[in-house]
Amino acid sequence: MRYQRVLFIAELGHDHQAAFAEIRRVAPQAERLVVVARAAERKLAWLFRNSHSGVDPAASAGLEELRAAATEAAPEVEIVVSDKLDVDALDELVRGAGIDLLVTRDVPLSSLPTLIELRTRRSIAMLWVPQTLAPRPPDPTAEVICVAIGGRARAAFASFLHDRADPSQPMSLLLPAGEMPEELAAAKDVVGVKADVKVMSPEDEGVYEWIDRRIRSTTVGLLVFARFPVTLLLRERWPVPILLLPPTYSPPLLQRAIEAADVVDDGRPVRVRVEFVVGIGRRTPIPDQQLAVVGGGQIVAVVQTHHGEAELPADCRADSYGFFRMDAPAVTDPVAAVELVLAMVRAGSRPLLLFDAELDELGLSRLHALTDRYDVLAVRLRPIQALRTIRERLRAAKLSPSVVDCSAVLDEGDAIDVPDAVDAIRLSRVATRLRAHGFPVAAIVHRGATHPATLGFAALHAAQLDAGDCASQQPGPSPATLASRLDATTGSAQLPGNRIELELDNASARGWLLDAIDNSTDRVHVQVYMAADDDVGRRIEAALAGAAARGVRVRLLVDSLHGMHGSLGAHNPLLDRLGARSGIELRLSQPIVGVPSLVDLKQRDHRKLVVVDNQLALLGGRNFSHEYYTGFDEVALTAQSMWREVPWLDAGARVEGTSVAVLERMFLAAWTQAGGDPFAVVDTPAAGTTCARVVIHRGLQDAHTLEVYLALIESARSHVYVVNGFPLILEIQHALLRALRRGVRVRTLFGHLTPTHDGVPFSGPWSSARTAATDLVHSRMDTLITAGAEGYEIVVAEQPTWAKGLGSIRTHVHAKVMSVDGLACAVGSANMDITAAYWESELLLVVEDAAVAGPLERRIDALMASSQHVDRDDPVWQKLARGRQWMRNWPGVLSV
């Protein structure tokens, strides 16, 4: 072991050959040995102190004999004679000589406080050599047993193994029952230990009983403790030297303990989320601060946390790392300061089962029965249960204590608006992400009421684990392109042969819709979320009625709740009239009868689609009412106008070609689910050269449209355009922040849910609530703007049809548009909020074609040029942003 300066406290008149032999064994590299010759009687001590003046030649000869024996243990020897153990004198001696190991044979009990105080002051190791121990020859095979009971003990042993242990020395680490070998492997990686350390644990006996048995059955050269085993004073001593390690760094008395899940190496930036162990309800993230990252026994990086999360540098790719907070006093030994050790979870060769960490004991037992064929990995989905508790349950079930956190893998942040109902979907998303980066996920084991959608792996309840093997496809290569990312996360196909036009103009969209209906000859299929009995609604009614009168088959599907027809006793006169017409069949999606549940209210069908004659499709964000299909120059607005009279900014697509059949089959599935009779859909011929992808999201089954937005952002190299009017789900916000950090230009266009004129909201139903929701939308944009994104609040200049002096208007942005690098874009019904991401069924058209994405971006540029740029250095904006900062994690329940 690597000790170089040794202090030996010797009782005069005793034989110390055994002690010097143990010093040679424990500190073979010792450069200097200081021997404090301690006299038991003052008279004997006086004789030795005066021996050099010739008073007692025999005593002088005894000192020379002691010196000669000591020189066998170190090349440089100093003898100091003392009649008592004075802590101040010893402290000065240890400091002056740079002592790192104190050695003594058994000392009187009254002297222990002195030695303990010295150990505390100088943080040195102490070696006790039993009086009964005879000199022993060096034995390189003798076992060193390290008794590591307790968290601080393991920290002390980490420092010992790194700083002092000889890699060639056989080591056995005695851990409490239930500790796993992989935890030791992680600790060794952090510490930088190369030695082969065996793990042992007492199964059905006490620690001391286990040591007794071990000493009787094998050759034990040394026992190592992190704190003095007081029990030894009350029982027969072991005939083995005992090394007591120096005290480790102790955190401040009132400092709260921290913990974190293991981290996943999935080819992307590695994120760690650090939280306090003790808390009520959700775990509390640590305050923003610096964390030291320890690997190989030294600090390899310092990272800054934000809301408890930090991103590791790209070169941090070891198997494990230690972490400690740097807000403590100066740390001299980073290994001893480590507060938590996290493993880097990587793909293995065996099939992998991902499971909800809150499975009950029976489910964990069934998983254990499969560990001979599968690797298993726990995923914490709800940040309610402490990770320490989860790991204890896993150890008790004899499963690997490794656990990863869903929020960290998906980068959700502390998203309190992510409900329990989507946990199975989130687990499926974690599995999909890991499979895309080489993890051989065979199945997920969840607790959801329904099975989530999966791509290449199974979704099982714990009871289904007895069914046998889980068939799975081999994971594909890491997705390097947008197309491969979408393949891996949405399962949608890229279809060539389309002609696609995009618009951000209400009048153009109205013209497309009415012309398509008026020119229909066979059938018109319409799916919509809301329909109002207003000027626009009645124009669409007349067009559909005219088509039906010509013999065109009209099928109309409306969300019952938001169409205000057939749910909770509501009747929509527009839909009453349409449903009564010959040739028009009306179906309602998910009518609510009785007292509604949260799922009844939130799991709605939000898709908007019109398919005409199996040849033409229109899709986007528009419902059938005035604000969606009326141009800003077509309304006569005054200060007294209601907010619904003010047009909104929306977006849509006109599609011809191969994608039309896919869209119509989507309508067919929703139609038959609502009780409609099936109808035939044939493949549509090519009509152009554009490739498109129809991405369908089914509420509470998948998160495909959310994955589209994330894939677009991750693929961006130059710029990202975001047109959005709802509170950004934090996953998208975080993806945009990552894009900013890698140098991508982020441009956002948003508005006011309640339109305003001269800063005054227009009046009308729910005006105050929508104004509050606007603050929530803006609070999610504030973070981006602070980080360097360009933010624009849409402004519509005063029109000739408006009342003179009304001025410009800041209206609502209802469009759902994202475009990246002028090469790819997405348009559809899916907002970028929590409701669209998980609850409601949605539709997106993804186009990878510069001929389509480029003109769309130029149109957005024009809108931004006439809008209000948000200057992050503007004191007015800064004050507003500070005032709504508390809304950062407010649930996005106001998304409608």
C-alpha cells in the first residue's frame, strides 16, 4: 500500500518485531519512520531522556536496538522519547513530518481519545497491531478485507482504493446484504481503481460473526474499517492487524442528501437530473449550482444545473461517474467528496425488458424469473417515489438496482402537466428512443389501462410475462437523418408522387375548401373539431348541401364535445340542419353521456380534414367558424367587436397524389369507430414529384406528432421556424434550447389567445381566461428569447374595413407550423402543447422538399417583418417576463 511517512507509537520494554514486520507489509514504500518511544512510568522515561548524557548506558543501548529494528521498516528513522501521549505534541509531530500512517500496538483505553482526536485533526490512517501477533513473513496472497457498511464508509474506501491500495493485493469488499456487484463496478470506475476487488456480504449472520468465520477459514492479512469497531473493545481481539481509514469529507450538518437516476448513453447529449432525497410529493430538484463530475479519481468536468438538470460534456463517456456539489467548502479529495455515483447505461447483447419502476412485488418477482434470458432495466415514470426507495425494492427482488428516469431520457423537465394516464406511452417512447440507438429492447412492462403503440417490440402487463419469449425485431442503426428519425419514432412511410401547396391565408383556405366541395362529383368526407352556426359555418353548410343535392355522398364527422352536439345535453343548430339533410350522414366522435371523466374531456379527436372524390385532401388547423376562414381585410372591426369576430392566423395544406389515400383511410378508421359504415378506399395515383409523410397520432396511444416536432428540431443545422399559439410542451422548448446551443437560429411567431387592439383585449366569453392563457404561452417563449431565440408577436396593420383609429391588432396564432433549414416542414392540426402531444388525436403532414418548405419560410419571414420583435434587452419585456416566470411549470390545461 502506498504509505510513505509512518509514525509508530511504541511501549518501551516491549518486543516490536511484529509491529515493524507489519509496517513493512502495509507500507513497503515507506521513506521515513518516526518512533515515539512511550514510557509507562515517569522514572523510566526520565532515564531514557537522560541516557545520552551517560546516566544510563543500558537505556541508551535499548534505544539503539530500537533504532536498528526500525531501520528494517524504513531507510530514514527518527526516535522520539515521551512519557505521555499529548495530542498537541503529536499533532505538531505529524504535521512537521508529513505523517500519513500512524501505527500502534494495543494501547490503554485511556489513550484512545487522544488518538481519535489526532485522527480527526490530521486525517491520517491508523494501524493497530495486536500484541499477540508474531512476526510474519510477507505473504502476497493474504486477503485484505474491507468492511464497507454505510454510505460514508463506502466513500472512505473509495479514497483508500484510489490513493493507497496496491492493485496487485487481493481485496475483498464486505458489503451489506443486497448490495449488487455492478454498484461496486460503478464505484471502481469513478475512483479509478484497477485492482480486482471481490464483493462479499453476510447473508444470514452478523458482520463480526462473518469475519470470525472468514479468519478461521482463510489467510487474512489485514482488516480495514472506515470507523473504529468499538465492539472489539468488549470481545476477544482478532489476531489480525486492523487499519482504520482517515475520516472522509463530511457535508454540512443540515445539508440535504441528493440522488439521481442512472444516465443513458443514447448517442445524444447525456443529461442528469439531481434532486433531493427527502420531499413531499414530487421530488424537488436541487437549486441551480455547479456540480463536479468525478471519474478515474479526479474531477473531469464541472457542469451547471438548471432546475436540477445538467448536461455532461461530450467526452464524458466512461462507464460511471461520481458527482458532488461545489457549493461546499473547498474539497481536497474529490473521491471522498462524491455524493452519488451514477452508471452510464449502454446497449448490451441480450434482449432488454424495460419496466415501470412502480411494478408491484409480484411483477418484480416475475421479472426476476426471466433474468436468465433477458436484461432488465427499471424506468421511473413518476417523480414521486425516491430513487433510493426504488433501488431498495429492486435489490430486495434480486434485480439490478440500475434505474433511469423517463423525464431525463425524454428531456421533459419538471413537467407537472404530464399526467399519469400517459405513463405507458412515455415508457414506450423511452423504449423507442433506446432501440433507435442500438438497445435490443424486446418489450416494455407497463401498468397502463391500455397497451401503448410500439414499434418493433411488445407492450406487456406484468401478468403477461409468463407467456414466454418476447419476440422483437433487431434495433436499427442510429437515426442520422430526419427521414430515419421519423421512421424510428412514428412508423409513418414517406410517400413520393404528391403535389402539395401550403397556405397561411384564411381567404385562400376558404376558397380551396368551397371550390373543392362545389366541384365534387362522388363523395366528400369531412372531419372537424368545431363547427359554428355563423357566417362561415353557413357558407360551408350551403356548399355541402349543394353537393348532396347533386348526388354526392357527404360524410361529416365532428367531435361531439367541442362541436357542442350530443354531449352534456348540447345541440348545435348547424349540425342539426346538416344531419337532417338527405345525402349527408353525420357522425359524432365520442359523445359524452353522464358525468364526464378527465379522459372524456381531454381525449378528443382534434383532427381537421376534408377529402374529395378520393383525389384531393385539405388539412390543417381550421375549424368551421368565422375566425378561421375570414381574411383580416374582410371584416368591419370596432373597439366594441367581440374577440371571435377578429380573424386568426392559421395554416393548411392542399394535397393531391399518393398521400390522399392514406388520409382517407385515416378518416375511414375514425368514421367506423364513430359508428359509420365502412366504404372503399383505393390507392391514389401520383400527381406530382413531392415526397410527403402522413403522421397520425392517436390520443393516449402514442405521441407521434410530438416526435415529428422533436425530429425536425434535432435535424436542424441552420435554422428553425416555429409558428405556435399554445403553451409549448417543455420537451419542445428544451429541444429548441439545445438547437440554440449548437448554433441553430430559432425564430418563433406567436400571438394572443384574446386578440388585442392598442393593448386592450377585445371582449367576449372567456376573454379573461384566454388572456391568462396568453401569459402562459408567452412564459414558455420567454425562456427561449432569454436564451437567444428570435420572438415575434404577430401584428396585423389597420385595414380599410376597420373603424378609423382602431389601430393595429395583435391576434391569435392558431397555426401549427414548423420548418427547418428551408428543406422540411410540418403543417397540420397538432399544437405544440401537452394536450396535442398526448391527449387528443392529431394529424400532421411532413414535407421534405425545398420547393415547398422554402416558400413557406419566406411567407413566415414576411409575417415576422410586419410583427413586433421581442427585444430581450427591453426593460418592459423583462418586467413582463419576470412577472410571469412563476407560470413556467403551470399545467397547460388551458390548451383548447
